[in-house]
Amino acid sequence: MNTSDTAVPIVLAGARGHGRWHLDNIRRLQDKGIVRLAGVCELTPLTPAELPEGLGAPEQSADFGSLLETTGARVAVVCTPIPTHTDLALIAAAKGVHLLLEKPPAPSYAEFRRMADGVARAGVACQIGFQSLGSHAVPAIRTLIADGAIGEVTGVGGAGAWARAQAYYRRAPWAGRRRLNGVDVIDGALTNPLAHAVATALALAGATRAEDVARIETELAHANAIESDDTSCVRVSTTDGRHVVVAATLCAEDPDDPYVVVHGSRGRITYWYKQDRVLLQRAGHGPEEFEYGSTDLLENLVEHLTDGTPLLVPPAATESFMRVVEAIRTAPDPVQLPEQAWRLLPDEDRRVVPGVDGLVAAAADTLCLYSELGAPWAFPTVHPKEVSP
């Protein structure tokens, strides 16, 4: 049989920016005969130069619903601005089209529930684009924890010290915004670029469902001239008494790969999720390092449709992450860091917060918030469970 007869037809909504990664990934899977790019939904059509070689000439339209119908798409990849996710997901679901929905899945918990409940009623599969949860390191770490390799888990930390030029916030009207034209966006460090650190830390803590969250504390600040946060931390207290603390900045002095660390009574496990690399440190043993493969989330979605393979990141696996998004959404606006707290690197056109790299690492290590570590500009906001319906 011709592989083109069995390849799953795909429509990609949002093919620029991060969508370019999806184009390349679809090309990779198309070469394997797994999928076929049937359509691209963009307000302005892609030029031939913007399409990776080998993808042919997919149909293009700014009308998502119409494009799904005319292409006969079976799967839609949605990589559009955050506030559009829910409506586009529900358009696809109403037409029986399955989904890979980029993270964050929605800008509020209410919008997330509207999306998740809508796709469930429609009976379509939905995968949320937290690629770090596709790593084979995640089940391996869970096995280490279950086997007692580090004793009793006492908490989980996450650290993301990244850098973004000021131009990053000029890439789109919604970039760095909490709201735009009265609509929630919530494009902050913890909810978008370093959202993987939050979702992965919660997953390794075994706290992925909404009911696993008892309390959330946030500290949100920004050095850049934006509405949202670029230097922030969050502490989630789970219903089983553990703490999950994730600290993030886009103003690092020396940017490095983000990681999650599981703290135990007799050791720790550090997971660099962009590298699929794990370091096990435990009492009575030398350090052990492991590298793992990863399952692509679009490929997993297609396997789910063709042979029933379980989805790696269904909406239910991101409920607690969306509780964090909701806490950040309802928190007071992030604090503007005073000018003496940051400096500009003219050659890189980016703002740096001196000392923030150490703060981020210390937060993940001690499960303390910035304010508890002595940052004079950090102000905590507490969100009890009942704040997020």
C-alpha cells in the first residue's frame, strides 16, 4: 500500500514563530509516511520559501474551520496566540478533528475547562504540547522514586535561567502581555517559555490533577518594559503535604539549560528536560548519570488514533499546571524591578538582573521563594485552593 494512503492528514494552525518547529517536525514524520501536511492556517499565507522542502503545496487559508473541511484533516496542530487556543480547539472538535494543542493550553482555568470539557464531549483526542513529558526520563524517574532510590520524596524544585532580548517582546502584539484588548493572555516566564519546568515538576511530584493542589504562592516581577513577568517563582503546596517550587527568569546573567530536581530524604534526582538527561545522587553511592530518548507528541497522538497507544499528555495531565496559570492570572500585576536591580547588555539588547541566576538555583534547591532568599523586590501573593474554581 502507498504510504500516502495511510498517512494522517494534518492541518497546522500557526506556522510562523514556534510554528516553524512544527513544520520541520511534520516534514520529519511525513518522510516516515506517518502524516501528510494537508493545510496551513495563517492570516497571511506562507511563501514557498517559508515551507520546508518536501512538504509540497498544502492548501492555505485563514479560515480554520473551512480548511479542516476541505482538506479532510484528521489532526490539527494548534500553535497560535494563547487566547485563541480554546476557540480553535472547539472548532476542530466540532468537526471530529483530533488535536495537538500547544502549551499553555489556555490563558485561564475557565477557558481550559471549556476546552477540555468540549473536546471530551466531542469524543476527540487532545494532546497538550508539553514535549518534556514525552521524555522516557519521566517514567524512569517515577520508577526510581517508587523503588525508594532517594528515600521519601520531600519536594520538587525547578529552575529556569534563560535570556531573551528586548526584541522578543516585540515579536507579536500579545508578547509579554497579561491582557490584550480586554482578553487574558498571561504570557509570562512561568506560563509560556518556562512552562515545561512547571508542568514537569508537578508531574514528578505526582500532582497533575486540579484536586492535587492545596495552595499556591506566587512572586512575579519584571525587569523588561512589559506587563507580564520575566522573573518569577511559584510554590505549589500539594494535598499530600509536599512543596513544588519553580523559579524562572528571562534575565539571566549566564543562561543555562532548565532543570527539575526531586528532593528525597536520602538523595536527589536532577532532570535536564531539554537534554533528556538525569543525574541520580544518593547516600552510599557515587553519582549516576543517564540519558534517555523521547517520544514525539504528534507521533504519539497518531499512534493513539491508529492503535490505541495511550496519550502522553491529555488535558487531565495539565490541570494542576492550569491552576498555576490561574493563580498567576489573578495575582496582582508583576512588580517592576527598580532600575538599580537590572542592567542592559547593549551588545545583546537584553536586560540582566545581577544575582538572579543564583536566586533561581537556590529556590529550586531549598524550595524557598525569592522573598525568603532575601530578594528585596519580591512580594508574595497567596492563592488558596478555592480561588481557582
